[in-house]
Amino acid sequence: MTPPPPGCAALGAPRTCVPGPLAWSRLSLRRLLLLLWTAAASQGHPRSAPRISTVWRGHARQDHIDFGPAEPHTVLFHEPGSSSVWVGGRSKLYLFDFPKGKNASVHMVNINSTKGSCRDKRDCENYITLLEKQGEGLLVCGTNARRPSCWILVNDTVMLLGERKGYAPFSPDENSLVLFDGDEVYSTIRKQEYNGKIPRFRRIKGEIELYTSDTVMQNPQFIKATIVHQDHTYDDKIYYFFREDNPDKNPEAPLNVSRVAQLCKGDQGGESSLSVSKWNTFLKAMLVCSDAATNKNFNRLQDVFLLPDPNGQWRDTRVYGVFSNPWNYSAVCVYSLGDIDKVFRTSSLKGYHAGLPNPRPGKCLPDRQPIPTETFQVADSHPEVVQRVEPMGPLKTPLFHSKYHYQKVVVHRMHASNGETFHVLYLTTDKGTIHKVVESGDREHSLVFNILEIQPFHRAAAIQAMSLDADRRKLYVSSQWEVSQVPLDLCEVYNGGCHGCLMARDPYCGWYQDRCISIYSSQGPVLQSINPTEPHRECPNPKPEEAPLQKVSLAQNSRYYLSCPMESRHATYSWRHEKNVEQSCEPGHQSPNCILFIENLTDLQYGHYYCEAQEGSYLHEAQHWELLREDGAMASHLLGHTCALAASLWLSILPTLALGLLVH
Ligand SMILES: *[C@@H]1O[C@H](CO)[C@@H](O)[C@H](O)[C@H]1NC(C)=O
Ligand SMILES: *[C@@H]1O[C@H](CO)[C@@H](O)[C@H](O)[C@H]1NC(C)=O
Ligand SMILES: *[C@@H]1O[C@H](CO)[C@@H](O)[C@H](O)[C@H]1NC(C)=O
Ligand SMILES: *[C@@H]1O[C@H](CO)[C@@H](O)[C@H](O)[C@H]1NC(C)=O
Ligand SMILES: *[C@@H]1O[C@H](CO)[C@@H](O)[C@H](O)[C@H]1NC(C)=O
Ligand SMILES: *[C@@H]1O[C@H](CO)[C@@H](O)[C@H](O)[C@H]1NC(C)=O
């Protein structure tokens, strides 16, 4: 952790500095500046690090509500179209309701553990790990004091269904995925507490029970599983995404690799004693997320979100993967199910050099035909295909990469007022915030711009679960303290009148009758201009307002800086003093602020400073400062002020600094 500048309190509280010795040497200031410039100079790459421009913090009581006592593990279940969300906690099931225009409310039901075989207090709890709609009711499964069990909630009554192996783990932090499809249930949860430590992907309900061979995955961490109905029912697939230890033990090779595996949903198991209750159609491929141009590799898959094609073409389902690297920087890569399917259908097998048997490994057979033993044996001993799954687009590069450590992602497909389609990504950070990133354009030329940082909670905490309601345009998130509802169309956050509203380039927002409003709530045509490549249209008031004048008194020879938040990602920001441009920050500048340093204030440097944002022909005055002469300055006052500024600078350039040190 980098220490805060001397004399200041914690980094988290930049404005609460106490006066102290100004220990930042000129040298260190210069070095910081240099790094800032190096980073800015290397921003030519269009897909790097989206920048945060505006922050939203939620409305008290309407958008978030507390659990009361902390909930160390939470799961969410939200039925699209409803205003409420179910949350499973520790021996409790909550129903949070967010009625429109009213305060949120919460109802709670105890689901205590029945008698289990627990040892300590933590063990004896019933951590709810699964919530799933089942007919009229809600299926609730939990650890139940190490005796995984399920309940059903119907008409406000909870009924115990009994022990259910594979539906819930023995302890809450196990690596568990459960997938439902009609009457079939698939799970990665082990059934026995003490045997069977090797994780497997199983069919636990439905046709014959099947599991993966113990040799096909090495220490897997499961991320996401999905069922894909293909052109013929017999060809329906299960795809699941996971990380595992890299079989390549070369010291230069990454420790972990990310994978996608396929299984035929209609797999009946094999006919020989070895293959009889195993999946016979397992194959896995490597998921690549790297940028050849900058040689950046992101090997650790964190989360996956599948965005179905609006026309129902399964091959065009977009698979969004969030990856990280060893320094916890992130990248988002987008794949298509069609590409994944093609890799499994056409690639040769790693390490297998003879001709492939017929039917080839991984092929689904019609009419419940069993897979011949020879095909099983080849696939079972060579489960990895040679070809790797690469991102969509001609360059096969990440959609973008960033210095933030992203953990979860959901994606909303929306249409702006002119009918243009945008994919809006909501990414959770390890700081408990959500970044809204807009992807526009087609497969060949996608553009990414970052719009908003959302702080969904009252109390900063890690986001444990996130659920998207695409139709109602709401996001639900939980932390250990609270549950929040976040509207996707947050337009009131954009300041700066019509120009500020358009410059935010938020596809959910536009200018209508003197306000920046949601396109869904407007009564008439809204003014929108989203694509950075198109100049924005005229606002009703062509001349933007002037920025309010701010004054500061400074002694001669003092060191000072002026900071201007770069609210638009597409504008050039400059600091002007009288007629001269003293500092200019182009779009894509790494720091969220455009900073002008004054190292040693001379006579000529007093006076008026303007921060101006220019985008095409549109000029907007963002800041106006006047530096006044302060005679016989009180040293302590000055030091305190400089210190506060130093801390806020420190905060704003810290990420740049880290980037400079680690990447360049
Ligand atoms: C919501 O709660 C706040 C604080 O508890 C209260 O002041 C306010 O009147 C409530 N609003 C409504 C609509 O109930
Ligand atoms: C569950 O446990 C809590 C706390 O131990 C207790 O207050 C509550 O009455 C129990 N509920 C049921 C239904 O047994
Ligand atoms: C739940 O309530 C509905 C309507 O009140 C009723 O039709 C249904 O039978 C009830 N279900 C059960 C399981 O009691
Ligand atoms: C990945 O590597 C880490 C060591 O950095 C190791 O602890 C972990 O078990 C590996 N496997 C997975 C699937 O993450
Ligand atoms: C990366 O994040 C993980 C989990 O949040 C943390 O345990 C680890 O220490 C971080 N690594 C670095 C290099 O910051
Ligand atoms: C600032 O400039 C003045 C005059 O040029 C010089 O005397 C002074 O030492 C400088 N201050 C610092 C901190 O470099």
C-alpha cells in the first residue's frame, strides 16, 4: 500500500489534513508529473483504461436498506418485472421491496438449521446458498449445519424438503455452481463431505447421473454454466467456464488458465465400465484474453455474462468475460457462442497425433446413441482442443483493459432514442463500486466509453451479488450490510446544463425541456448525441454558462496546483492563464483531472485561470480561479491548504502512478 503524503490523514479522507511539515520534495513532485505525462503520452491505444467521470451515490431509504446484523454471505434472486428481490443470508431469507417513489421495506423469515453435525458456531448456521424459482414457490437451499438441505417457500410458508446433496455445499465459501433446466439439475458441489475432494461437474437430477473424469480438470474454480439450445435438440450443449492450474509448468507460463468446456446435454454416458457414468462428450478449450499489440495478458477469468442475440440466433450470443492479471488489472473480452462451438467442432486434440476416431470426440449423437468406447478413450485422455477461443473482432483483442480490479459483470442491451443499439456493461470493482461502460458499434469497430461510477451503498463494502432486470432497467446488489436498487438511467447526475448532459454521452439520457432526463421518462423527443464520432447537435442555449469564480490567496514563491475534473471523455481540457494555454489534456488522459502545476509562484503568475473543455466547435468553461497575492501569509494556513491539495492530487494520480511503475 502506498503511504499517504506526510501530514495528511488517511488516503480515504483527503480533505481532513492537519497542518504539518511539507515533506513532498520538489524531486518527488517532478517524478509524479513525469509519470503522469508518460502515461498520458502512451494513451494512443484506444482501448485502454476507461476513465471515470461522474459519481452517483444513491438516494437514502429509497434505494438501499440495511440487513441489521451483518450478513457475511448473500445470494440474490430477482424475478424480472417485480420490484422486489429475495436475499438469502445466514439462517434467514429476506424479501426487500423497492416500490416506486416510496421507502424500501424488508421482510424476514428465519430458516434455521435442522439438527446437523456441526462443530463450531459458524458451522452450525444455515448459510443460504441457492434461491431458485420452482413452480409457484421459491426453492431455498443452504448448508444447514453441514447437512445441505432445501426448503420450499409457497404462499409465505416455508416447508422443509429435506437433505439435498449437490444443491448446497457443506460450507458457504465452497466453489459451487448449480444449473437448472426444466427437470434437470447440474451441479459442481460435492455430495460427500469427506470423500470425493476432486471437483466434478455432475448431472444430479434428470436422466442418468453423470460426472466428469477426475483427470480432465486440475483444481478447477467454476465460474458460470449455461445451457444452449442449438439447431437440433440432440445437439443441445452445456457450456461451463472455469479456471484451472496451468498444465504448462514452464516458469514463464501463468499459474492459472481460463477455460470453456462443452458437454452434450443428451449425453447418456458410455457402455464400458470406465465410461458408464461419465460424461462422454467433455472437451475443453483455452479462453484467451490478451492484447498482442501491448503484450498484456489477462489469464484469470473472474466472471462471465451471456447476452443472447435479440433475434434468437444462438451463435450470436455474446459472451462477456472479465479477466484479471497478477497485478489485479482487468480486461473485458467478448466471444461469440458460434466461435466457441466452431472450436469444439473443428479443432484437433492437444497431444493426440493419430487420426481422430469417428464419431469425433465431443460430437453429440442423435437418437440417444451411445458414444463408442474408442471415441470416449481418446477424448478422456486428450480432453483439451488445440485451437484457443479468441475474442470477437478482427484484432481479437480485449474490448478494453483497465487498472481497476473488476470482479463481476452484467450487460444491458438498450436502444437510444434514435434506435441505435448499445451494450452497457456494469462492472463491480473491489472497492464496492460499479462502473458503467458503454460499448457501441458493430463487431468490427466497437468503441468503448466510460460514463459513470456508481456507489450503490451507504457503507463502502465489497459487492457480494449483483442481478440485472433488463426490462425494468434496475440493478440489484448486495453487500454484507445492505441491499440496493440502482436505476440504470441515472440522468440527474450530469451537471452543466444541456451541454453537460450531451457531453456525458450516456445513451439512457437526453436533454428535454431544460432538464437532463431519462429517455424512458420523456414525454417528447429528447436531444441525444452519443457517438463520440459524431459532433453533438445544438443545444437550445448555444452559449454555455460561465463557471463560478473561485479565489485563493497565495504567498509569492509558493507551490500550487489547479485541478479540473475531466467530465467528458471526448473533450480536450486546457488551463488558460490570460491568453496563454499553460496545460492541455487530450481525451484519453489517464488521470481523471487535468492538472496545472505552479512550482514557484512568481509575480506574473497571479491572476485569472480558466479550465476550458473543447469538443469540436463547442467550448465549455469548467473552472475559473483567481490567484490572489497574500502578504505576510500565515505559514500554517498555507501549509494546511497545500496539504489538502496534495492529498487530493495524490488520490487522483495514484492509479496513474501504479500504472507507470508496473506497466511502463
Ligand atoms: C422515508 O424514510 C425517511 C427516514 O426514515 C422519512 O423521513 C421519510 O418520510 C420516508 N418517506 C416516505 C415516502 O415514507
Ligand atoms: C430460529 O432461530 C432464531 C435465533 O436463534 C430464533 O429467534 C427463532 O425463533 C428460530 N426460528 C424458528 C422458526 O425456529
Ligand atoms: C397458494 O395460494 C394460492 C392463491 O391464494 C392458491 O391457489 C394455492 O393453492 C396456494 N398454494 C399452496 C401450495 O397452498
Ligand atoms: C491459480 O494460482 C494460484 C496461485 O497463484 C493457486 O493458489 C490457485 O489454486 C490456482 N488455481 C486456480 C483455479 O485459481
Ligand atoms: C488481487 O486481489 C486479490 C483478491 O481481491 C487479493 O487477494 C490479492 O492480494 C490482490 N493482488 C495484488 C497484487 O494486489
Ligand atoms: C522561487 O523563485 C525565487 C526567485 O526566483 C527563488 O529565490 C526561490 O528560491 C525559489 N523557490 C524555490 C522553492 O525554489
